[in-house]
Amino acid sequence: MRRYLYAFTVLLWLSVRAVAGNVDYVNMYVGTDAPNEYNYAGIWPQVGAPFAMTGWSAATQRNCISATVYRYNDPYLIGFQATHQPAVWMADYGFMTLMPETGRLRTAPETRAVSLDHNREKATPYYYSLSFNSAEGDIRTELTATSRCSMLRITYPARSEGKLFIEAFRQLGQGSVSWDASRREVVVTNSEQMNPDHVKGGGIGPRDPKLACTYVLRFSVPVKEFGTCDNGAYVTFEPREEPVVVSVGSSFIDRSQAAANLAAEIPEGQSFDDICQKVKQQWNDLLGKVQLTGASETDKAIFYTAFMHTLQFPREFSEQGRYYSPFDSKVHEGTFYDDYSLWDTFRSEHPWLQLVQPERVSGMMEALVSMYKQGGWLPKWPNPTYSGIMIGSHADAVIADAYVNGFRDFDTQTALEALLKDAYVPPTGDDHCRWTDRGPWTGNYESRGGLTNYLSRGYVAYDKTSESVSRTLEFALDDYCIAQMARAMGRTDKYDDLMRRARNYTTLWNAADGFFRARGSDGKWCDNPEEGFTEGGKWTYRFCFMQDVEGGIKLFGGRESFVKALDANFDGGHYEHPNEPGHHYVYLYDYAGRLDKTQERIPQIRRDNYHNSIDGLSGNDDCGQMSSWYLFSCLGFYPVCSASGVYALGMPAFKELTLALSGGRKLVVKAPEQGRWKTLTDVRWNGRRLKTPFVRVRDIMQGGVLEFRHKKGME
């Protein structure tokens, strides 16, 4: 008997160990609310596989641009929503909401709303559950989801007729719902794309008249009744004790593809628990690529939550080798991703994916190239097609960085063609349009708004184009990135010209006050020192020359003056970590030979801006950018400049960290004295002391040991 008991115990331990993992540290509520909009991370507890095409979330409000589907402190639940919204300031499209009910059917959000009790809620990346009071007793809803499909397991009060309200659309004419009696399935099509009356401030992109998401809903028990209402439909079920399982397939191609996705991702015979465990294992496999030594339980929660956030976007958009393109409204063969927050994610999110998801990188680059082929331009912020949000053409930086770091399995010739078009071809109407960020869509794609006067003057003139200083600095950075790819592909003519343009940031340097300042088409300085900036002011962009930091140091009068200026930025309260333009600032000390100052400041930035709490991010996560900064800054290095091929060193957060790389290689970061000293400036790569505070990206990708130790005499 004891032998059998021991065997059972071993089997139980092995089964628990098989499903436990780093995903269990993820806190899905981090970033789901904040005291004010400025430090609201815009995150919701989305269930789905990594990079899921269709995510699922409990809905506490009707989402729109500037409002997410879920906020932690909202008091009510209005349903469970299939969503494609990538970030709080971007649009949802092709969505659908399901709401279990009993008693009288309630369809409007304010009438179907029920109290949300977080004590009866559980949220993970692969599973969500919530129990709430209905008209006739408790209803428990459980949810799991793959990339394109989902399952809801609904337990109704035992003696009550169960109802499921299906909000298929919000605007008449923007969707349809039907019952197929022969297949016993509900078919929903939603073509809504956050039209202007759903948007605070108007539309920021074109409407694709053919874009729609189709859902196929199948039920584990017979449907008693199907009926339609103003904004959707409902089904009812006979009273029963066992749960009702609703399986949902989604597709941007058509109904048959939605059914094919359902068959592929939720095969017949697999239960809710089977799918839940499969998706859990997918998350564990990815989050298990990093193992921490010397981390507290809170540290692990913050780290793996951030890691999870970086594995959600850009989203998969292809379906079994095909995809619908919002850029030409056609179905194509191949791999496709969408919803790239490029103004944010070029900085560290895409470099992070090169380390932890290298098998996806070329596909993500190919998707960007496909957008160019199908729409004529690389996108700035595809959602899911072109949008007039943010500035610059940072797809240039993302593609060039991938190429320089060795990712070549995409159409590189067409990619370079697209990058050169960004650099040399002004958008239509550029000679007379001011191109305001988030301005109403005019029918012309912006690309590099202001490029006409940038090409002729070396800067964007503030009397011609809005946000002129930021545009000039960002254009110069992208020029540098394109130059690196051009040189590697033999286009030395373009390399020389673009490298000259990469120094255009100097045209707006005002030596009189030591800041960048807007200039007019007449060459004169603008009287207002805060004119011409994007999401910030003169301090926000004071050190935005990451492509030529040595040149920037000279503008400040040398290394000592530059270090003092950086100190004034941080000590004077000018550094704004919640927004992206300054994310590289703390690493600029390295270029002045002051790794010690970089290391002294990083721990405080981590402590101030990342917590294991509802308001645990100090600003919008922007599809993983805030989170990836933290992850790199825990590893001990950071990608200051795209396409440069180097990381700047920082300060590791843990005594040891192991990152599993492709091909069975490993990166081990050791800092055994971490926590004892403020600086660990004796840095060695595979035992050899680094002479400068930088390490090559390709060396890191090959694996090895990066060790940080305290250098005597530094304290």
C-alpha cells in the first residue's frame, strides 16, 4: 500500500511540475488602472496564446480609442469581449461581446451590467474565470483562448434556463448574425472599425470597406431557442447542471476559414481543460526562456509580467498560410502580423523579440514589407491599416536593425526599396500640409510629413509642419538606420548621403541655451523654446541623437559638460520615463565613459516605474515598449541605437540570469555582488574584460557569459 501511495505521490508531483512554471508569476492586473490617465498603462487581462490574433477579455465598459475594454476599478461587468484593440490610444475592429444571463433578456450595456467582485475573479494569460449574481442565481464563466479561437465554459443556476446574449455589432449596418440550424452554429460578422462617432477626437485612419471579422459559435448542448435583437442575437438552453461550453472560431478571411481555424486549434474531442493546459504550456515554454537566480517573489512577478506583455504584439494576422490584408483588401498567401506600435517599439521591444522570439522576426519583417507592396508605403502605426498617428518612419529602424543583426529570411531587396522611398519621397501634399499628429484622415498617407523642407534645408520648418523639431531628430535617426542596411547591401552611394543626413539633428541645435529649437523656413529661431515637439518639450528631446552620441557630446562642449547636462536632466526632475523618447537617456553616460553613473541610476528608475500592482507601470506600455525597457535593464544592457549592432551596458537586477537562445545556446548574466555595491563596472565577456561599456549584439546572440563585478576603488 505504501508503495502505491508513493507512486501516486510521484505521479501527482510530476503532473503539477509539468504544468507549473513562470507563467504562474504573471500578474494580469498590472497596468489595468491608475489614478490618472497620464500613468495609466492601458493594459487589460487579455486571454489568448502568445501574439494571439483575437484576444478575449472581461468587459467593464464599451471600449474606443482612449478607452480600454477593462479597467480594474470599474464596478460592473458588461460581458466577455473578443477584441483586436492593441493599445488604449488605438482602435478596436471586428469585435464581439458575449454575456451569459438568466431571466429577462437584457441587451443594453447599462441594463445587462452586473456587479464585478474581484474576490470571485481569476485572471491568467491562458485562463480567466468570474462568478457573478444573475437574476436567478450565480453564473460562473470560464474562458480560455488560443490564437484565433476560444472556449467559454458557462455554469448557469441548475434550475434556470440559460441565456447567452451575443452583441454582434454596435452600429446598425456594421454587422450581421444568423443561425445555421443544419450545423447548429451561430455565425457573426462584424465590420466595425471604431468609426468617428465611437472615437474621442475623430478618425485617424482610413476605413477598409471589406474588413470584417467572422465568428463561428458552436455549443456543447442543444440550443433551445435562437432570436435576434437590435444589436445582435441570443440563444437559450434548457435548465441543466453541467456547464455549457461555447467554442468560437474567428477569421478575417471568411466563415469557412473561421471554421477551419476552430477545427485546427480546438480539435474535436479536446476539452476545455485540454485547451487551457495547451495554451498554458505555450506561455510556460516562452517565459521559461529566462530563469532568475537571487530574485524575490515580487521581483519574479514584475519580471515575468513584463515578459508576458512583450509577447502579445504585433499580433498574428495570418490563418493557416493565408491572410486578409487591410492594405489592399485582398487575401494573400504567406505569413502576416499587424498592430505594430512602431514609434514606441523600435526602441527595445523589437530588439527584445530578436533575443527571445528569433523564429518570428523575419516573418514580422516580411509582414511590414508586404504592407509596402500592397499599400505603397511602410506603415507608421498599422491598426490594422495605415493611421495618422505619431511621427517618423520607424519601420525603417526596425527592419534595418533586424537586417544588421542577421535576420535575412524576408524580401530584403524590396525592404531596402521601401526604406529608401521613406527617406527620399515626400508624401502627397507635403508642400502644403502641416501633418498634425492624430489629425483627421485626409486620404493621403503621411509617411515622413515635412520631408520636402527637410531635404532642402536639413530640418523640418516649424512654420510649414507641426512637431518640426521631433520630426527632424527622428528623421535623422532613421536615415542612419537605413544607411547601415544600404551599406551592408552594397549601396554605398546611399550610405554616404544618408550618413550625412544623420547629422541633420545639428541644424536645430541652439548653442545659446543648449537645447534643440524650432527654426522657420527663413532660417530664424522660433521665439517659443517649447515649439515643435511630440509628446513632450525641449528636455524630452534634448538627448535624442542616439545615432551620433559622440557628435552630440561635442555639441555640449565635451564629456564633462555632457555628463553635467545628463545629471541636470535626472536630478532636475526633467526625465519622464512614462513616455518613450528618453528611454535611452540613462545609458548615454556610457558614451562619456561613465558606466558608473548609468549603474547608479538604473535601479532607482526600475523601482520608481515598475511595481507588482494595479498601477504597476508608470505609463502606457505601448505594446511592450515599457516592459521591454525593464527586461533589458534587468539583463544589464540596452539597445540605445537601432542598426548599430551594439548594446550599451547597464546594471543587472539579479545575481544570475540565464536566457535560452536559439540553437541550444545560452546567455548567462552573472552579478554575484549585486546588491552589495552601487556599481559593478568590472565587466567581462567570456572571461575577457571589456575595454568599453558596450557589447556586440551578435556576440550576445551567440551565447556566453557576461559577468559584472565591483571594481575596487569605485566606492
